[in-house]
Amino acid sequence: MKNLLALNIPDIHLSLKQGDIQVQTLLDEAYEKIERNSLNTFITLFKEDSYNKAKKLQKRIKKGKDIDILTGIPIAVKDNICVEGHSTTCGSRMLCNFTSPYSATVVKRLEDRGVVIIGKTNLDEFAMGSSTETSFYTSTKNPHNSEYVPGGSSGGSAAAVAALEAVAALGSDTGGSIRQPASFCGVFGLKPTYGRVSRYGLVAFASSLDCIGPITHNAVDSAIIMEAIAGFDPMDSTSLPEDVPQYYYELTKGMENIRIGVVRGKLMERIEQDVRDVMDEFTDGVKSTGIQLEDVDIAGFDVCIPVYYIIATSEASSNLARYDGIRYGWTGEDEYNALREMYEMRRNKGFGEEVKRRIMLGTFSLRAGYKDKYYDKAIKTRQKIRIDFEEILKRVDAVLLPTSPTLPFKIGEKITNPISMYMSDLCTVSVSLAGLPAISIPAGYRNGLPVGVQLVGRRLEEGTLLKIAYFIERTGLIETNKK
């Protein structure tokens, strides 16, 4: 079996243009690996559509027509992002029979560039989880060790990329759901600035936090896909009307006098020792390249988890109120005698335990008499977290910290302990609350399991993060940290 899907996008593009490989060959490898690996990375596969599109693209390539760099690239899409004519389940029984009547803006932009969507990846139900164990369908396994979780909620996307089942994948990040699974699976995961990428066609979890971003093998592919999906979209009221830089062509520019702030202080006291060791080794390696480092201490990490879960669950309780099994969604087969009884039955059986837990938490936070005490206070604290980040980013170009406080954990280890599971987001939710861009990059290995670190940047400066990640990747630090 060839590892064509391990090549970066420019190399695949060149091989396609020269006739060394065909689009169908890429799909053959992807689908064969998906079937052989048995990691439960996908909920739905688009085999028929994919091969039909591949034939059309191959004819165009054969005619010698100029093709886009993304033409024929097999990409997976998280199953909370709509693709016209295909199911969008969000990993939930509630949407098991829902077929999307339209495609998300990000999907349209990729398909317009010639991308082949090979299927929809598994996720925690409605993107609520940190392990891809709350999916109604099945748990996804970590490609590095099938007894461990791949992270979540974009665990299917991260695992598919790590297992070479796709060249890249789209995930969504609300409180770390791109970055944490990227860390657990040893791949790159980019969370854009809030509003940089359109949310149109993304099933909403927490509307003021949700972002779509790429999960890839390398910084080059992240830059190419980010450039394709970013940009203003009139269909999304939160979309930012800002020009999109040429992320790919600017990867090697502007690396002079880069300064990175390394997070120390109270946060690191709550990080598992193995992760701290990898972080220290990685930081030493970065310092040896000539990049300037300084220690920083970001306030708010002690309150970021409760602040995030108050805001996110409050928004989720509102967004998920539409799922009643009448207009669309799972209807069940039980009999009922009254409207209220029907609602109770369909929502109780249509939603999983974690989703119901978060709906109840959010509804409680928004109740009369409690909103001022919880939700309004959380909003004010969120602003303080954003200001703290922005003040530090006036002195440095990026902030470096662990992506996850722990190594990947075993399947079943935390699923019955919600608080322990929520703490998996300790290093990521503050960045989401601030609305800033961040990229998780592989930093090393412990006990055969990947460890990632994340770079946090200024608003709309994804390009700077990609340049730093690319520079670090070229130095060989990512490879030499493997243990």
C-alpha cells in the first residue's frame, strides 16, 4: 500500500499534473485504509459521488487544462458541517434521518476548487465532548493506540488525517475541538479568528464561539486549506469583511525578529508532568533556532472552565431548542397522548446524556434570578480574558502553551466523570473565549502517544502562526521530539 495521502498538497498536485497518479488512485487508497483501519473515523462515506467526481476531474487533468492546487485532493468533513444531498447527523440520534438541502459555505468553496469530499467524520454528539465517545454511533479510536481516545469533538477528523485516510479534514472548534484532537492524534489543527471563516452550514453549538478550521499533516496544507475557506460570507452575519492573505505563498516571509511568549505560572502547575516535559524540550528546541522567547503568565486560567461552560451551555440550550421531532429530527416509535408527552419522549430519547446535561446547565444559567449571577458575570469575565491576551500579544508575536493538560486517555476512563472530562479543555477554552486564532502542532511523544503544543496569535493573524509552525516544522523539531 502506497502512502500517497501522506504527501503534502503541492506534491500531490504536481504528481496529478505529471500523470504519475490519478484522482481515482487517491480515493482507492483512502477508502481501503478506512475499511482496513477499523478506527470508526467516519459516519458516512460518499463513495459513489466521490468516484463520479474523480472521473470528471481526471478527464480535465488529462486534457492538460490548468488545474487548481486543490483539484482531486481527498478531504473529510466533520458531520456537523452540511453537504448537500447527504446526511448531517451531528453524531446524534436526533438527526439520524436528516439530509441536508444545502452545502456549507466552506464546502462550496472547497468543491469549487476541485476538492473531493470523501465522507463525514465521527464526532461527539452535537460537538459536545472531548473524546468522541458521546457519539450515538460509535467511539472513534486513536490511530496511535486503539485503546485510547482521539480527543474531541473533532476526533473523527483528526484520527482520519493521522491514519492517512484523508489528506486533510475540516473540524469545528468551540472550546478546543480542533486543537485538542489534533494534539491527541499528532497532527496540525488550526482554529481561526472568530468570524474569519463562515459558519453558514455549520450546525450551531455555541454561536459566539463556533469556528471551522483545517486539520492536516503539515503547516503547508493548513495554509492552503485556510486560504480556500476563509473570507467574508454574506450568509453569515458574524463573518468578518476582511481581505484574506495568501497564507501559502507567504509562509517563508516575515520571520525576522519573531518573539514568542511561553506560558508559565499557575497554569503549568495543573499540567501533567509528561506534557510539561515535552513542552520544556520543545521550548528548548525552539530557542535553539534563534526565535526569541520570554516567559508570560496569563490570568484567568483558574476561571476559564466555568466561564466557558456557562456561556457555551447557555447558547447551546437556546440553539438546541429547535429539535422537537416535528419539523425535522428523530420522531421515535413510542405512542403518546399529549403534546408535552411527545416532546419529552422525543428529546429524552433523541439526545444523549451529555447533550441533555449541557441543555440543563445552560437553561439553569439563563433562568430568571440566576442570569445576573452566572451568565452576565461570565460575559464580563470573558472580556477580561480577551484583554489579558491582547495585552501580552502587544509584546510578543505569539503565545506558546500546551494544547491539552494530559496525554490521551483510555476509552471509558473519563466518560462517567463529566468534570474530569471538562478539564481536558483547560488550555484551549480561554483562547476561544478571546476569539483569537490558535494552531496546535505536534511537539513530541510520551509512552507512544502524541503531545501537542499550541501557538496563539493576534486577531486575524493566522498567517503569523502558520509561518512559525512552518519554520519549526522545517527545522526538524517535530520529528526529533518523537520518543
